[in-house]
Amino acid sequence: MKETVFFDGIIVGEDHSVACTVRATKTTLDLDPDAPPEFSDYDIVDSVATVRLPDGDCEVLLANGYKIRCKLSRGRFLWRV
């Protein structure tokens, strides 16, 4: 089963940090309800974050404990999952 979920997060990079909201796809297996969910298709939905940070490498620290590496280039995040 797939569903869209939202996480609070913090974007950290180039000596800056900015709070953000991240949208992701959560996938669970119907055959094994005890299996941990998988998350994919991350997207920053907080546009203020893209304006405040300079281009460069950064990490997104999510409230669910995940840490995602990415690169900010011209206001767009390129994910390195």
C-alpha cells in the first residue's frame, strides 16, 4: 500500500540550517504487516527553505530519524538517496 506522508525536518548545509516540511511516499507490504515501511520520492514543500540557503551540498534531518543527503542547485534539491 502506498500513501503520501509529511515530515518536519531541518535542512543543514553551508553553515546554515532552515526548518522545512518534506513530502514522501510511504510504502508498506500488504503480505507482511510487520515489515518496516519504505520511504521514497522525497520533496521539500516549504519554499522558504530554498530562498534562504546557498547552493551546495546539504542534509535533510527528518523527524522520523532519517537523514537524507542532497544538493541545492538554483533553488532545486537534487536527492542522493
